[in-house]
Amino acid sequence: MPAAEPSRVRVWDPALRIFHWLLAGLVIANWLLGKFGPTVMTLHFWFGYCILALVIFRIVWGIIGPEPARFSSFLRGPSAIWGYMRHLPRRRPSLTPGHNPMGALSVVAILLVLLWQVGTGLVMDPDDFINVGPLADQVGRDVNRAAVGWHDLGSNLIFALVVLHIAVILFYRVWKHEDLVRPMITGWKWVRKG
């Protein structure tokens, strides 16, 4: 049975696209501030609060938003992931509506790592008496000190996930001849249903 002809459909709603680009900008800016920023991390803190608000929005939008944004429309089990991975090396566009099974794992991983990062930032106390998380007094000293290392680990995980995200986008563009960036700007994507 031949595959259905691809059609151009609106996949990503404006709220999801705005979320995506705001999150990308804030995460990159905050990572740079964390690695190379000033000694006083006030702006880093404020960007962290904004990232938390965006992650909470995405979780809510993943439950009540339009179908392509809902977790229930793109989170799949191991067999769907494995089936998608088997066809990944093919040199043709996948044209999946919304996130493919591998992209779904990326979404979940990024959201979880960002929650981890914000959480550790809120409770850490790096002993500089300046950059103490606003909830540091709500946890014990051992957690305060450990959170510094956890926060550093989180920043490395975020860097790795961002690099992987960009590498996959380039792989799709160069190898599979599928543009994943334009749909996240315009909302429109070529998809094949069936």
C-alpha cells in the first residue's frame, strides 16, 4: 500500500512557538551567565524564574493545549520508539505530524533537566553570601552544599541536550531533507498521515 501524499498543515500553535523561542533564548542566556556572568547573579536568578514559569506553562499546555502540543499525542512506548529508530537512517523526510517518538523523549528530557536545574538553584548556598537561592533556608546545610554540585551537573546536562537538539535539527536538514526550524517559526509543517 503506497504512503499517503504529504500535505501542509498547521501543527504548532502560536503559544507553543513563543514558548519555544523564549525558552531557547533564556536557557542560552542563563547558561552563559552561569558560566561567564558577573559575580552577582541577580539576572541569572530572574531568568531562572522565567524559565520555571515557561516550564510550568509547557506542562499545563501539554495537558490542555491543542492536540499536537499535548503529551498524550506524542509520548509513545518503547515499540513506537524502536520502530521510529529503525527508519531513522533512511534518507527521506519522516514528515510526522508533531513530535516524532524520539523528539518526544527530547521534550521530556529537557523539561525534567530544567526543573532539576531550577530546583537546585532555588535551594543552593555556594558560601559566597551573595548568590544564595531564595529557598536555601528551607532545606538543610547538606542539601545546600550538595545543590551547588547538582546545579553544576544540571548546567552540563543542559549544554549536552542543547547541542544534541541542534545536531538532530542539522541531521534532519542535511540527511533527511526535512526542515524542522521553519515549522517552529511559522507553525506550518509538511506531514504524511497514514
